[in-house]
Amino acid sequence: MKKYLLIIYVIILVVLISCQQKTELTDEQKATLGAEVQKHYNDVMSNLSKLDIDLWTEPWSKNEFISVNSGVNYFSTFNEFRDSVKNWFSLRERQQVEIIETKVKVLAPNLALLTSITNWDILFKSGVGGKSKALETMLWRKETSGWKAIYLHESWKGN
């Protein structure tokens, strides 16, 4: 009987060990995932200059959205955030966004943290313009449709 219990114990142990998921990523995997997130972020920033709300909403998660803190504004739902951006787009004649520095930290196979410093040059339809610098922290999650932003925190400083 002891022999059978030992065999069963060994089988259970082997099954448990083989079922454990390994989430440790190699440096190469992290670099590949980080480059994917970087590309999506670059696309987001280049599309900002187009002032097209439909194009702008594409990289945002509609299901996993957490929140956005932008300056003194806080948005707990994606729809609130989208409506605010749409309003700001309608007031602008043009805007140019230049990425100064970006860092991506891959946290898991489907999660990455991105920090970035950008320069903004905005001209409103009223003729008023201005330049500012922004620090962004974004959390990206890989969904079935690709990498999507789920969280953003922006801090702004006028030049």
C-alpha cells in the first residue's frame, strides 16, 4: 500500500510542477514586447496631430480602461475621457507633439508601463497658442486585438 501511495504522490507532484506557468520573460522577450508597446505609443502620438477623434480612440481599451489623470482633470470612464478630448480637439486649429524621451518597462507578457516626456505646440482656433512639456505615464495591456492603453497620468508644464 505504501508503494502505491508513493507512486500516487510522485505522480501528483510531477503534475503540479508541470502545470505551473512560467511568467518569467527573457531579456529578448521583454525587448520584443517593449518595442511593440513603443510602436503603438509612437503611432498614438503621431496621430494626435491629426485631431481625428476616431483615429485617436483606436489604441484605447474600451473594456479594461482604468482611469486618466490629466493635469487637474480625472476621468473614471473611457467615454468621459473621449468626450473631453473630442471637445479639446474641436477648439484647436493644429497641434504638434514631439516625443523627447520614452522608457518602457515590461511587467508581464500582457502588461507594460511606459513613461514619456513630450513637447506640445498647440494653436487654438481663437488664435491663442502655446507650448508646453508633458510627462506621461501609461499602462498598456495586450488584448486580443493588440496592445491597448488602460491607464494614463499626465502632468503638464507651460514653457
